[in-house]
Amino acid sequence: MKNRLLILAFLGLFAFSSCNDFNRLVKSTDNEMKYEVAMDYYERGDYNHALQLFDLLQASFRNTPRGENITYKTAMCYYLQDDYDIASYYFNRFTQTYPFSKDAEKAAFMSAYCNYMLSPESGLDQTATHDAIKQLNAFTERYPKSDSLDRANQLLKDLNNKLEEKDYNICRLFYRMENYSAAITSFENMLKKYPNTEHREEILYDMAKTYYDFAENSIAEKQRERYESCVEQCNALTYLYPQSKYQKEVEGIAIKARKKLEKIQ
């Protein structure tokens, strides 16, 4: 009772405590006091001071209800400070140390979500994106009835769209570099990899342009098959997208390709 009163008194003077007071608490062996003060720091949003005390208490309370609370709130401290890399590590550590905790599901989602937040724009290295996809897939498999399932699936969609966007930009880069063979191969692989891609119309248009330019820059023996492939792509786009915004351009490309074929014949 006396110790509890001391803790309450300390917390009552918390707002006016000095750096020396905190340093004395850090050096203290009173883990009860440290725990209560750490939680108070956390509730007040002073995550730096809370983390310092949590770090000191990890070993003392490991595999106890308080240790569980400390580990989870340590992860939350880093998350609330936008330090997603370390937050993900601690959330993942929580799920491994306390797999049967009531907060294990939430921690698993938060670990994946932190990696989602680390995913960069599509033009950069996508290692974090792949890590987030792996974690989110694991989450949906482990918690198929989770309240966070819809959100996890939306995050997965966002991340896969980002990878798709990166692949599409690579395809177009090959075209701009006039590496037509690589561009054609990349476009074809993309259609196989993403059969439901939202870029299908654009890809068919890009392939028609690429085949035409490829034929124009090919030796005579290769021109026929490439002009024919160009016409095939034009026909495919017209058939699949009769109201395509590229229709006029595609018709022009097809007319030019057919004229070239007539001359070859």
C-alpha cells in the first residue's frame, strides 16, 4: 500500500519532474515504479521516455502479463513515431513470443501494415513491397475470419498494383530505349503474369506501336512477320476494346502496316 502511494505521488508530480528525477528512476531497482511511470508516459504520448523504461523492464517481466503488455506497447511506441521498420520487428516479435495473446492477431496485422507503409513508390526497389505481400498473405491465411481481412486484402491489392505498375513502366522503358525485342518480350510476359491487368488496353496499343517500329528497323527478312504481328495486335485491340481511346491511332498504324505488307508481297 505504501509503495502504491509513492507511485501515485510520483505520477502526480510527473508533469513537473526534472531530468534528474527521470535519471534516478532509471537507476532505481523499483520495477513496479518504472512500470507504472512507463505506462503513464505512454498514455501521455511521451514515447521516447516510455521506450527507455520499457527497454529496462523487458527482461524482468518476460513471459508475464506485464511483459506481454510491455512488448506490445514497445511496438506501438515505434509505430506511433512512424518508425515502421523497428515497429514491424517488435510486432512480429510479439506474435512469436505471445502467440496465444488476445493481441496476437492485431500484432500480426500491424507488423504487415508497417511493411506496407515502408513500401516505396513504384520506381524504386520493391523489397519492402514483397515483404509486406508475404506477411499480408500469411495473415489472411492464418486469420481468415479476422475483422481486418478486408483491409488486408485491400492492402494486398494496392501492393500488387504497385508491382504491376513497376513492370509496366519497365516495358515502356524498353520501348523508349528502342530495344523493341525486349519490349515485346516484356509486354507478353506482363500479360501472362497479370492476366487481369487494368493496363491490357494500353499494352495492346503499345505492342502494336512496338511491332510497327520493330519492323521498320528490321532487316528485310524479318519485316513481314513483324508487320503481320503489328496488324494482329491492332485487330486484337479493336476486337476487345471497340470503343478504345486508341482506336483512331490503331487504325492508322494498321493501315500503314498493311501498306508495307503489300509492298513486300
